[in-house]
Amino acid sequence: MAKNNTIIKPALISWARKRLGMTEPDFAWAMKVAPDTVAAWERGNIALTMNQAKKLAALSLLPLGVFFLDSPPSLEPELPDFRTLHPDTLPEGSAELQATIIAMQEKQAWYKAYMLENKLSAPTFVGSLKPQSDIAAAAKHIRKALQLRDDSSATTQNWEEHFSLLLQKTEDAGILVCRNAVVGNNTHRRLDVEEFRGFVLIDEYAPLLFINGNDSKNAQVFTLIHELVHVFLGNSALTDSEMMDAGENPIEQFCNQVAAEFLLPEKQFVKEWKELRANNMEENMLSLSKEFKVSKLVVIKRCQDLRLLPNEQTKELWKKAVEEINAYKNRPKAGGGNFFATLKYRVGVTFAQTVIAETAARRTPFTEAFYLLNVKNIEGLQKLSETLGTCTPG
């Protein structure tokens, strides 16, 4: 056996392949070897070279050290699973989801250490709500913590401005927010919105909220507030923030109800409802969607909850709105875009600003900053810094 051959158990190779959902031929193609070689690896007849082991780790989105264990580790996300989409057929956590959670945990750990080292105060609202709390009072409590007016949607021109305001206020309150559609910067590793829409990693000092950027843009508004309620409950959570059916889980029901009251306060919503003039109900849904800067699905669900529409009409409107969303998803995608403008949301604005400031002050090594912020070198760090409008390390 050559000196650079590794001692990786066949069971780990088979586990990695199956975890990726690949057949032996697909796995062979990805590893750039013959299918017979994969079969030999999994039987223990041939050992991987070190370069092949590194390639396997990169393909699996896992640290190299995992493949030197005696048996496959348990990598299930250690998050309470509140997902309700297709509950009987939910997959085990995909490699993409697991890699994303690990990356967010690393960011959270760094930021918590920064908070403690600098003796900064922890947010006081984490765990300040209970599932039994009054819905309207809970929504008002969150608004107060975020320093938002009851009619905050009316102060913005469109949903993009409203979403930006909510993101900024959430981060200003002390919650790390990251939004990404892929694993890191790898556009070949997309996050599946059918698997999850968001998650929360709770921590007294550094609560972190993640939004799946592959969801429709205005649907992300609801996801943000839904996950925000989990933070105020003090719960880590992996969710799909399914609006029509929260299942029988009282925590998910509570989060949905508070998010709806937060985004479409009952008193204000009913007032707008009474002032509708269009005979076409779809036009009315669109009008309310524009007024409150949320998706039509959120509006339709709110109408149902407040018993403003009969069930059959609600189902029909919901079906048409879903068809519109699917048509939007299937449209030709525009290419390009500013990489660093996207990156700041992938890693989180507050997090990026803090890491860059600590690097500029020489308290964080450049190599650590590169890793945490998903940039390759000092030039990338400087460009991200310029996008954020912060001091440029160098």
C-alpha cells in the first residue's frame, strides 16, 4: 500500500455516498473514478488516496476528520423539528442543510465569544414569551423590542423596503440574521425550500435566525417573523413556516398566529377589508397584499383565520395563488448580480461588520476572517467591507 493511502472504513464511504443520494455510477462520476473502483472501496479492497479522501470530504460538505472515524457519525440537526410540509415523507437532514447548520453554529460561537470577551449585554427578550401568551400582546411585545410602529408597513413603499426594514430592526435588536439560497458560496449546492424555510439557533448572547433564500421573496417576510417568534420563545427550531397547516403542534400554531398579527394587525386589517371596493376577490387579495407588503398567501390565510371568507372560496384563492408562485419560480432566471451585495446577507450584516472591525483592529486573524466570511483573500475582504460601508482591513 502506498504511503499516501488512507485508512478509511468502507462503511464510511458507503454512508457518504448514500447520504448524498447517489448511485455507485453517479458517485464514481463525481469522484472521477470508475464505478468498479467505488464498489472496491465499499468492499474494502482498495483504499482511497489522501487526495481522494479530501475530494470525498469536499463533495460531502463535511470536515476531512469525519472520514477517519471508526463508524458513521450521527449528523442529524440537533434542532427541534417543527416542519409540517409532507410530515410523513420528510427526509433526514440533507447534506446541504447539515452543512448550513454547522456553518451557522460556527458563526454563532464566534459571535458569542466576541460578546463575552467584550462584556456586552445579552438581549433581554430571548425566552420572554410563552406559547400561552396572548397573541396580540405577543405581537406588540415583539414590535416594541424591535422598536417598530404598529403601521410599519405603511412607512415603506413596497415589500422589498418593508423586508429590509424588518431585517435591519431584527439585527439592531441583537439577533444575527443570515439569508442564503446555497451552501456557502457554492451555487451547485442549492437549499431545498421543500425541506425547510428557516431555522433558529437559540443562544442567550447570540440568537441566530436563518432564512432559506430560495423561497419566494415576499414569503420570506413571513418566515422572518415566524422564526423571530421562536427566538422570543427561546426555542431553537427547524421549520417550514407552513401557513395553511401548522399541524397539531401548539408552538407552531402560536408562531403562525403571532406572525400573522405582527404583519397584519387584526384591527387594521379588518378596517382595510371593509374599505375594499373591487368585485373581483383576487384583486382584493392583491390590494391587501400591496397594502401590508406580504404575499397573497399570507393575506388569504389571515382572511380565513378572521372568518372573512368562506372555506371553499379560501381554498380556491389559495390554489390560484400557489399556481402563480409556481409560475414565478419556473420563470427564466436572471443571471449576474453583485456577488458582495449578496454575500453580506449570506453571512449576515451585523456578523460581517463585527468580524471586519475585529480584523481591522488586529484582534481576529485574517485567515479566520476569510473563513468566517466566505472570502478567499484580503481583496475579497476589502470588497465586502466596501459593500458594507465599514473600515477596510489591510
